[in-house]
Amino acid sequence: MEGRVAFITGAARGQGRAHAVRLARDGADIIAIDVCRPISDTITYPLGTPEELAETVQAVEATGRKVLAREVDIRDLPALQKVVADGVEQFGRLDIVVANAGVLSWGRMHEMSEEQWDTVIDVNLNGTWRTIRAAVPAMIEAGNGGSIIIVSSSAGLKATPGNGHYSASKHGLVAITNSLALEVGEYGIRVNSIHPYSIETPMVEKEAMMDLFAKYPSFIHGFSPMPVKPVNHESKKGLQEFMAPEEVADVVAWLAGDGSATISGSQIAVDRGAMKY
């Protein structure tokens, strides 16, 4: 990644921070953004904060790489275009996009408010398109090819009752991935989506999920069990159920690098095989 530049959304914590730190460790300079504020009462878990984005900056700088960080809502196309332009001015190019930012809420579709539906669709689907709209022209102009990694979800590949709006948004990202891969392939830009399952971040909201399953027991059959992973580390021993964001970052780093040069328009499950159950 030496000499390359990566643009990462939702970078204040969780998967976004893990991707930023991993790509920086591999040699990339980073453009990191996050909304860093609440966006709707329908999102019941706390979103990232300015302090957490600052921690991401510190973690990237600790690798010896440079970082441009800014509080940006991915629903705001002019703000996205401005941060991309500023990043290219500072670093000279743009090679990698990790469209990671997204939100989640729970409920049955026929009982949701318009705000609950619209918030998830507008952030996850429309915001990802706006991210692409802001970044791709800069990648084409740089003329270095590159890699776009769109963070979808296992819910983008299968039905997930209780969060159908989230699933709809993530299925939409598959269509964006596949169409964009064909549209920008002539510029040497690859586009792939990853589909994580059960990642240990605040978005998971385990209590809200369990409350939903208690109320609608049949819904649990739409969620596959996560195969456990033995952990033997000085800080933690036993069986790890949910995956760590850093495990997903390993896949992002591979897709961002030259080792995956033949991969484009693909959907990569990051789930320890859970969706095969």
C-alpha cells in the first residue's frame, strides 16, 4: 500500500477504524470521515463521536502514516466532494475507497415509521452512492486504477426478518457493486462488496435483537448461528462468538491490494461459513 491513499467512511470506531488502521499499517495514507453525531431518534444506539474520530487519527498516525479526518455526513454530497478534493490536494491521489458507513434499526416493516425506513435507506444505500459519486471521478482523474470495497452485510445476501429495511439497503449495495464494477473496469478500478456477519460493534445491539426474537420467535430462524473461534491470547481465552472488526479489516486489506487484482464484481462473505447453515 506504500504511496497509496484510502478514503474510509464511518471511520470513528468499529469496522471503519479497523480498516483505517490496517491500511495505514500496510502503508496507505488515510482520508477518514464520520458523521460524529446522532442523526435520528430511530437509531437507538450511540453513533461515533468527535473524540472517537480523534482516536482513529491517533491510531493511524501511530503507524507513521498521514491522515485527513473530518466530520461528514455521507448523505451530504457537497461535503463528500469537498473532503475528497481536499484529500487529493493533500495527498496527490486517491486509490482506495472503503464505503463502510451505515446504520441499523429493528422492527417489522409494516409497523415502521417513515423516518425509520428513510433513515436506514438514505444512509446505507443513498449515502453509499453519494460516496461513490464523490470519489470515483477523482480516482479516474488520478489514472492509477484502484479498488472500491463496499461494506454490505450478510443481510445483503439473505432475508433477515425484523430489519427488512436494512436488508433492502444492503441488497441494493450488491446491485451498486456489480453495476459499478462494469462501469469503471475500463479505468482499472475494481469494485467488490463484503458481507460481514455478527461483528462485535455497537451497531449489533444484542439486547434489541433478543427482545425482537422474544416477541417474534420465528424470526430467529432467519439468523444463522455463528461458528465459534478458539481464542488463546494473553488478554482473552476461550471461544469467540462474534468476529472482531480487525478480522474484517484483513479481508478489506486483501481486496485493496494487488493480491486480489483479478477480483471485481464479487460478493465476499465474511462470516466463518455461517450463511451455509
